[in-house]
Amino acid sequence: MQTAEASITQRLTAEEILNDYRIAWESRQASLAGRKEVFMGKAKFGIFGDGKEVAQLAMAKFFQNGDFRSGYYRDQTFMFAIGELTLQQYFAQLYAHTNVEAEPSTAGRAMNGHFGTRLLDDEGKWKNLTETKNSSSDISPTASQMPRLVGLAYASKLYRQNPELQNNNNFSVNGNEVAFGTIGNASTSEGMFFEAINAGGVLQVPMLVSVWDDGYGISVPAEYQTTKGSISEILAGFQRNAEGEQGYEIFKVKGWDYAALCETYEAAVRVCREQHVPVLVHVEELTQPQGHSTSGSHERYKSKDRLDWEADYDCLKKMREWILESGLATTEHLDNIESEAREAVKIARGNAWNAFASDIKADHEEALRLLDNLAVASEHITEVATITEELRKVGTPIRSDAVRAVRRALRYVRDERNQAKRELVEWLEQTLGENSDRFNSYLFSQSDESALLVEEVKPEFDDNSPVVDGREVLQACFDAMLARDPRVFAIGEDVGFIGDVNQAFAGLQEKYGEIRVTDTGIRECTIIGQGIGAALRGLRPITEIQYLDYLLYAIQILSDDVACLQYRTKGGQKAPLIVRTRGHRLEGIWHSGSPIGMILHSIRGMHVLVPRDMTQAAGFYNTLLKSDEPALIIECLNGYRLKERIPNNISEFTVPLGKPEILKQGDDITIVTYGSMCRIVLEAAKQLEEFGITAEVIDVQTLLPFDIEHVITDSIRKTNRVLFADEDVPGGATAYMMQQVVDEQGAWRWLDSKPQCLSAQAHRPPYSSDGDYFSKPNAEDVFETVYEILNEADPEAYPKIY
């Protein structure tokens, strides 16, 4: 373990040091002002970076163009210092200004302290990331920035070690980029932190982790958080003993010691950048002058001695003392800097508020004008005028105030026909559309690389198309993907040497090298994070979760990070990650997973694809590689040995998203399903025909998006009956499909019988084939459910079976 010595004054000019002091004080004043704005009701919540200023200034000095940050919401000083956040933008985020020019990190979608740079242009295309200082988009769940950090650093390793990527000049310069991660000391208690630290050490990637240690996690002190009360102490075993040995470099430094911090970060970044060795910098003795957030006061849980110590060791106070002792400035000079910082923050805060308020003011005043006109023209003048006056009295209006008032007023004039009402309705429709863009856009890509815009290319077969195991179709697909696009790589447990447990990557590591087809440890969360970070840097990862049941280890990071990335940046960042897994039928409680309802409700913002066979899966992989969106592909676990034909155009054919396929025509009932259930339902449909019942069988193919062209409703218009069947628990994906068809598509109009769902039992399936049969829908279940629906409609033609 290394402890840095301070000797920085020879290499920094007085001008540089005093500029740092100015940035630090502006950041502190922004924190103080931000807290006041929350208490004045101008913002809902505040969380600030006070007490961490000096350490972040030192780190920022060595952050170069092309580097990436993966941090958390205390890093405002760092963002100021690298020039990627202005004081006005800082307050615009606090006020939730929805103008992306005013608030480029999230366009008002995330609360303050959530930073990110815009990696994409207005068309959703990548900028040249080697020419900018980059920050991945922050998320709130503690330690969730760590899995992504692994991937951001791993990308540098790929860019350096894969010669085919040397021409990707917009993303890397020979893999020289460092991924800077920041985390609070208490958040290092999370499993994601330890998993990411271990992964970074195994991979030996340029990942620099700074732990901001202020001794607490909200009210809980370090002794309750960390063994020995010190993260660097318990990670000491990761310290490498010599250059060339696998491991970390670990530094400890005081968070109030400007000179030592600069020295430390200079050494730490050099190791990371030049040697691709991960580094941990444990920044101790930081303070938190305003406590954790605006939710409460730290005086409630800190002793007087602790508060006195924090006042004495405030990093700005100590930096001031050091500057004066070093003779770099006079007291008067520093007083002027502090005064100017207060004034700069005051001006920025005022400008940000005025811009935020004026953005709303025009709509507010127009609504008032139109409501006044309506009151004059309406028979309900009293009611409309009362609503208008209430709106006029709102001191600090927000967008919903005017919309709420207009919608209430329109209730009273629902039977009236006049110009004033028409103008008000037009205003409402226009405003709702504008607010949809402000608050509801970019869940999915809106670029011309959207997966929904990929043109369908049918698979081509002839008499010479080989009939093979399904896994070999995937193998041919992956082979072609790796051959044509050097950005593609695959990682996962057992993916590399043995070619995955079902052999779809068999022989591909030998052919393309370990850097392209790679084994990982058993660490689902950081496998996904490794893919997210790499995708953020222009690569096209396929990350494998070995079984669908194990997706639970990664569902949080999928939900909180990649699924909402385009949304929370309003199209400013994207991570086109392909997550590959397998599920549905096999044997046993933890190898027959089909938790589709959980997935659908957790990862909106990702596409969820459920191919029934490996040819469909291959087509989906080709589609996704042409798009800029993340997706989860769930292959059928019991389909790898079933025979299929390899398409002649294995590298070109695509399967469209959101387009169901009718597998069998029928007139009496529509059966909607997907995945492994397709074979079950087709077998049941064959049995039903023996009794004069023809079922139309539809494979939805993708659940997100779902049946864009309303193929299922068109079928129900013909059959007038529907059954939704799958292997999820009751109320899971079958309920989702029913809602989509009956409610969203309006298929209820064509139903002559109650729509029904057939799902698995509420428990997980036990081991053995009998466990599978009695736990999940089988052909007999499908037959009898359909038959009962027909029995209710026509009991004479279809008498009860038993």
C-alpha cells in the first residue's frame, strides 16, 4: 500500500492553484445555495457535493479527453473542473428544467447531482469521444455505477489489444483511456462494489476507483459499514507486489490535503493509463458540512466533537491555510476569490431560475388568456372564471398547473360549441404533445438506427440447406457476426473455451481469439456491467447470462442502468447491449425459469425477444446488430438439439420486432403464445382438430415491442375467442398479453367468449419430467382449456369431457 508525499508546488503555478480554489468555492457556494432553494420550495430535493471539493479538483487535473467517468451524485466539483458542467446548468438540474440545452445531463428527468455528458448528436449518432471529456449518466442506486465502470475500462483493453479496432478513431486512441469511478465509503458495503473490484482485478483494466470517505453512510458510521472501518485495509490483499503481477495499486490520502491529493492522482492515473492496472484511491477524512441531503440534519447523529473536527478539517479551510502558508496568495486575494464565487453562484442561480420560469410562463399566460375567453363565451362563466382565478393566483407555476386547470374547465363546457372552446382544446392538445416530448420520449431509440426500422430480410433455403442441431444455426450466425464486425465480442460463463454450455460458440474462441470470445467468472451483475460500459464506448457486446433463472442477479442493473439510459439522458447516451440467455422448459426449480412478467415490468426501455427456435433467434441477433438499442434474447433451453435448417443467408436475414407470426391458421379460437410453448400449443392444436376444432396459433415472437400491427386482433376478429398461454406464473406475461390485446388493441369488441389465460402453477417447477408436466402447461391442458371455451359457447356440439 502506498501513501503519497506532497511535493506538488514545483509543478503547479500559482494561477492554476488559485483557479482551483475559485472552482472549489463556487462549488461550495452552489451547494449552500442549492439547499436554500429546496427549503424555499423552488426544488423538491437536494443532495450536494460539499466537503468533497478538493479531492475532486485533484482528480480532474489528470482526466483527459477520451476518459470516462462513472460516478455518483457528489461529483459536482469534478464536473465543474473538467468543464462539463456550468453553474447555471447545475441549478437548471435542481429546478428540473426540461430544456436539454439548459440541462444537458438529463433534461430535467433526474434530480440534482446526476451528471452525464451528451455522447450523441441530435440525430442519435456517436460524437468523436476521443475529443471530449466523457461522463456516463449517473444513477441513484448505491454502487450501481460500479458494474458499468468495469465495462468502460474493459473497452480500453479491447481497443488496445484487438488490432482490428485500431481504426475506431472516434472511440479510442490505442486504449489509452482511463475509466474513473467514484463511490462513497458506505456504498462500498454493497455486493456490486466487491464484485466490480474483483472483476477489474481479474481483467487488469484501467479502472481508477476513488472512495470518498467521510466516515458515514447517512447516519450510520463507518464501524457499522466496513470491517476494520477502512475499505483500503480490507482490500489490501488486492495490492500487487511487483510490476507485471496481477492486482491493484492502492493509495491512501487525506481529503483535505490538496498537494498530496494532486501527487496521488498523478501517480495513480499514470499506472492506470500506461500499464492498464486498476487502482483504488482511498480518500480519507472528508467532511459533509450540510449532512447527507435536504432530508435531514447531520447534527442529529454526529457528536459535538465530530462536528468540531469537521469544521477544523473542512477541505476548503485547509486548502486556504496551505495557500497562505505557501505564500501563493494574500488573505485579501483569497477573500476576493470567495466573494466572487458567491456572486457568480448568485448570478447563475438567478439566470437558471429565470430561464426555467420563463420557459413555463408563456404557456401559463396563454392558458389564462384562453380561459378568460372561454369564460366570456360560456354559459358556465362562474365555474370557468373560478378555475381561471385560482390559476392566476399560483405564485410559482409549473407546467401541470395550467394543464390541470384547462382540463377541469373543459368538463363544464363539454356540451358547448364555440370558438373559445375550440382554441382551448387545440392549446391542450398541443401542450400535451409538447409535454409528452419533455417527459415521455426516448424510452426507446428515436434515431434512424431504431430496431423497429431495420428492414426484414427473409431467411433463404434450398434443397442443399443443411439440417443441423439448432445450436449450429446460432454458431453459424455468431461466426458470421464476429467475422464481419470487429466491434462484436461475446463474454459469459463458459462462453469461451468450451463455446458455452450449449455449444453455440463452439470453436469460435479458437478462430477469433480470446479477446473476442471470452470466459468470465460467475458474476452476472458485472457481466452485464461489462457489456454496458463497452457499449457506451462504441463496441457491440453480447453478454451471456447462462440461465434465465440467474437473470435475477442482474435484473437491478438492467433495470436501473441500461433500460432507462436513453430515457434519462433524453437521447444523449445509448448502450446497444445484447443480453443472451436461455430459459423455459428443462428440469428443476432453478433451471426452468420463465419469470417473464418480472422482466417485462422491470426493463422497459429494452426489447424483450422470445424466439421459438434458433433460426428466429439468429434473425433477431442480426436485426439487433443493425440497430442502436439494447435487448434481451431468451432462447429456448430445450431447443438446441432440435433439427433446423441453416439459412443460406445466415449473416443477412433479419426478423422484425413487434411482428407476430401465424404458425397455423384456424377459425374457432386464437391461441397466443411464444417460446417453447409454441411446440406445446401446436401439438394441442393438432389434437383439437380430431374433434372438429381449428385453432389459429400465433407466436408473438417479441414481447417488447408487442404486436405493433395488431395481428392478434385481426385473428380474433375472425375467431371471436382467444387463449393466452405461456410458462410464467399466473398473472405474469399472460396477463400482460391479454392487456395488450384486449385493452390496448380493443379486441374486446370481437369477443364472443371470455378471454382466458393458461399459465404455469404459482410455484416453480420441481425436478423431473413429471415435475415439469404437472407444473407447466402441457398439450392436454391447452386442449381442455380450449375445449371448455367451446363447450360454454356450444354445449351440444362440445359436450363436457368430464
